[in-house]
Amino acid sequence: MPNDYIPYGRQEISDKDIDAVKKVLKSDFLTQGPEVPIFENSIKNYTQAQHAIAFNSATSALHIACLALGVGEGDTIWTSPNTFVASANCGIYCGSKVDFVDINYDTLNMCHLKLKEKLEIAKDNNSLPKVVIPVHFGGLSCNMMEIHNLAKEYGFSIIEDASHAIGGEYLYKKIGSCQYSDITIMSFHPVKIITTGEGGIALTNSKLLAEEMSTLRTHGVIRDPKKFINKEHGPWYYEQIALGFNYRMTDILAALGTSQLERLDEFIEKRNLVSQIYDDEFELLPLRPQARVKGIKSSFHLYVVKLDLDYLKFSQREIFQILRDKGIGVNIHYIPVHLQPFYRNLGFCEGDFPVSEKYYKEAISLPIFPSISEQEINKVVQSVKSVI
């Protein structure tokens, strides 16, 4: 790997972030202290959601969100094939079936028209989904108003998988406000917009869902005497009222997240700036970036281009390797979930979701992160131009 290798994503940690973590390490609380509620309130205030519940990963948050919405055996969840496997696995964890809705080729998000078609068929077959999980791929919000309208018509719940999308906007409101969903999930993995190392959060405007998720992330244990089933034995008393999990975020991670959140808008503006430079530089090349949609501001977790292979002398794999050899840390997002061996064993096969499969064969993700330098951007641009 070249010494000047440029990854597709990179966290940005400041001295202030480090000081925030140090402060926790020197305190009396490493896990269940004051920092997690502070972080939750900070995200809640930023997104204007009414409730926020922090988790040790977005995968954990997706799992608990499904459980809180009553997903179980005999149910089905639908999500996008163009996502990381966690968006689908959360349904399997609950014992439900999983199915997919193909994407729009321009936005790379779940297509609401294909969703409507699939819902009409499912209604006739008495097989409507319990939950639909649209994924805001790359940081660009799905058409949530249309999906919300379909939810009211067909009676399913919505979990927004906004793992890529904190800081983005939909119809001029922050993604995470839950205006068009029951629950929104965000990720704080190091390559995401802000990081807690590992971590995630569930946002909701439902007090009942918030209480259920809070209980399930902590072993199903409650400590509020007003909710006890039995008479309390003393001030130490607690009760397990459900089969929960240890999915809590630590104070160490939360302190890092709170500090990072102060620079979130700055990160988003830098990512949008980089994406605009790429758009301008590649405008005349046989590449197609993810669509820009009026009223939607992407967080640009990813900058993805589709290669017009009919006009290129190299294959996707060859272009990928040439750029890697030049020190450009390109990647592919994503292998369609239904083509993974686990899901093939459940009956899915090639050809089931043709738009996602076509996109996968053309896609390349280019480096984008807040600390990318002008020199690094120029190297990416010139390297892509030299290959294309």
C-alpha cells in the first residue's frame, strides 16, 4: 500500500475529542454515568426528535427497534438490497422473514413506486410487511413522504435506516426528526459522519416506543418502582420484565460523540464541498454520481459513481485495482444483500432485484471525509481521469 494512500473514509479526532474521553476515564463512571444522557439529549435537540436512546451499535439499535414494533415469528420486514447486511439481519434476529424492494437507479434508494407495486401484490396475497426499513444510502434521504403515505394505506411501520445520514436534511428538516417514520436509526462507526468508535442511536416521537427500547437495551430490567410488578424489597430492588439485551452505550463512547457532534455541521459542509468538486471535475466523463434531489441535503457519507462501462476500455474490477494501485482507497457499496450466501440459502437468487444488481456491477466509491486535503482531492481527480 502506498505511503500516501487515501482511504474512502476516515474519522477526524480533535484534541477536544481526546480531552472529553480523558475526562470520563478519570471520572467515577465509565459505563452508566451522566455522559450517555447528555449525548442522547444532544442528538435529540439536533434532530428535533422527542426521544433518543443510545446503543453500542446501529445494528443493536435496528434489532431493538424491530422488537419494539412487535416484529416476530410469522412477520415480514422489507428493506433495500443496496445496503449493509445489518439492515436485513435485524428482522432475522426477531424470527421474522425478510424481503427486499428494489432501488431507483438514480437515487440508489428504495423506489417508492416499486414499493407500491409490491404492496399491492402482497395485499392480494395477505402477506403485507410488518415493518419497512428504507435506507438513506450514502446520506441521501429516501422519498419518505411517499413511503409514509403508503404506510398509512397498507398499515406497516417504518424504521428509517439513517446510518449514513446524520446531518442530512429531508424537505428542509433534519433527518432523524421522525416526521415520516416510527423510528430512525443512526450509526457512529468510525467511517460515518461522526463517530463514537462503535455506536448507534434510535430516535422516535413515541414515548411508548422509547420506553420499550430503553428497557430492551438493558437486559429487560427496570428500576422505576412505579412500574414494578411485585412489591419492592428495598432501595436496591430491580425487576426483569422482558428478555432484553446488553446493548448499552458506554460513557466513554458517549463523551466522544457529544464532542464530535459540535463539529457535525462543519463536517457536512466539507463533505458537500468535496462532492461538488467531484461533480464538476467528472461532469464530462462517462460516470454518473448519485442523483441530487430538490429539498434533500445529503450528508455524503459516500461519494459513489456508476461507471458507464459501454464507453470504458477497462472493467469495473480493473478500474478498482488500478485506482487502488495508485493509492486511491476506492471501495464498493454494496454487494446486494440478497446475493449473500446466507440469503441465497433462504431462496433469493440473481435476477430478483435487477436494478440493485446492475448498480453493483457499475459502482465505485471514491474517498470523501472532512479532513481530506486539496492535494488529496486533486490526486483522486487526476487518478480517476487518467484511468477513465
